[in-house]
Amino acid sequence: MALPGVILRSLEEAARTGDAQTLKESYDAITRSLSSQSTQRVGLQALVVCAEAALKIKNLDIARRCLEMYLLEMKILTSGGSGPQAVEVCDQYLCRAYFALGVLVSESSKRLKGRPLIDGTIESIKHVMKGLDIATANERYLFLVFNGSVHHWHVSRPLQREHMRRHLLPSMERVMGALDKVPGQVEWKVRNLMSLALCQAEAGKPDEAPKTLQRAYDMAKDAQLAGVLQDVYLLQVHLAESGKAGGGGGKAAAKPAVAAKPDKAGTGTAAGGELDEEGSLRIIQAVLSGKPEPAAAEVQLRDAVAKVDPFPDGSAKGANLKPVGRAAWAAAVLGLPELAEKW
């Protein structure tokens, strides 16, 4: 297994099948090749590929050894340690090495709790950000930006919960700045904007959260991403009702649902007789997030159902049952069992 091509194919196979023995044999072949003087020796980038394969099958020991060896060699090259002058190394493999190091630290921190878990997560994010900086600094490596944003999403997961998101604001802002440099991936960008808005709301930037969500709303609407669009406007309402977005002072949080107006048949559908799913779901989310008194909740939920059911007290024909079902669930949660059973 001395030839570089053979080693790389073996690493691909190990990662695909989860074969720990093939991974170890590939690692041993890489270290032997690097220590030889053969013209067929592998390049240092093989260490990065090996580390990535090791992480896929959860062999943290080999991943750690590969990354330590690779980054040490990079440090020697950039400092001019054993050569006449320093060499600037800033390529895709260094970028991927930092991504892998972030994943390694994250995997090693999973069993921690409290402050050590926070510190471990922040350290893993720091490494991913180093890789992202390389990816955004050169147009040739912009294809790695998406990978970096996915790594950030996964390693930051322990802090993606209430009262912890403030730690993520700096890195989330940088991730979105990087994603803005690459085309496409609209749904992924919208998801990251939603995460950024939550971080802003918890980190003392409540006025920025509605603006961020409005941008997410506009992107999802322009791309006709109906499912994601719903997630965005429900989050808009939730942040507005919970007061985390500045009490609804921004455009996104303040966007009201269409008022229900009785038509000639006495129903409460939206103006023009059209069903208003978004307006209905906004009202339901406002009730769930704001938790008003039962009497007020009942009035609002009935209003929500009227927007999507032409005959709320009669036949279900022509009704949009998805919001009606969510209204029934909300009624049950808020202690209105009779209303829930009716719907």
C-alpha cells in the first residue's frame, strides 16, 4: 500500500464502510511513506484525508495524531524552521485540517457538562472559524464555505439552546458573512439567518433580530420555499410575543396577520374570501408564545381558524386542515379541551 493513489483509495473505502482495520493500515502506510525518501511518498495532505476518514468512523486517536503531525509540519514550513525561509501555506488542506480539528475537539467535548462543555464548544468553533477564514480569503476555496458552515452548525449544537446562544453571536455573524459570498444554498442561508436572529435576540441586539428575520422571510418567499417560510414567520411571531425581539419593534416582528372579515355567508375568512394560512398560523403562534388568559386565547384561536375554514361551525369542506389541527393542539395545550375536541 505504498503508492499515494492506493492509500487514498483505501481511506475512501475505510470511511465508506467504517472499516477500522483498513483505516489503521492506511495510517501506518502514510507515516511510513512520509518518513521515507522515495519519490513515490505521499504528500502531507494525506494526513488531512486520513483525519477526515478517522472522524467519520469515530476513531479520534488516529484523527488526533494525523492533525498534530500535519499542523506541526505546517508550523515548521510557515516559520522557516528547517529551511532557508518561511513558506506561506494557505490552501484547501489547511482549511480542511482546521475544520477537522474543530470536529475533533467537539467530539472530545461531548461528555462534558457545564463550563467545560461551553469552553470545549467555543474552542471547536474557533478552529472551524480559522478554516472558514481561509476559505473566504481566496475565491478558489469558496467551495469550502458551505462545508465550513455545516461544521459550525454541528459543533455549535451544545450552545444552540436558550440562554446559551449569546456565545454564538460572533461566529454566527461570520458564518453568514461567509455564506453571503457564495451563490445558491438559499434554504441553508435562511436557516442560518434564523439561528443568527435567535443569537441576536439573546445577546443584547433585540433590534437586529427582526431585521435578520425579515431578510430570511424575503429570501424564503422569493425562492418559494413554503415550508421554510412558515418556520420563519412563526419565529418572527414567537420572538415578538416573548419580547426577545424588542417587543415587536422591528418590521419582521410587527408584521400582522390579515384581519378576518365576515363575508356574505357570515364566515370569518380573510378579505376576498381567500384562505389565509400564514395569517392563521401567525395568530396561533402568538397565542402559544404569549400564553394569554383562556378567554382571550379562545377568541384569538377562533379568529385563526376562521381564516382557513369558510364554515368553522359546520362542514370542513374547503378548509385548510393543517392550521385547524395546529389550533386544536394549541387549544389543548392552553387548557381549552372543548375547543380542541371541536376542531
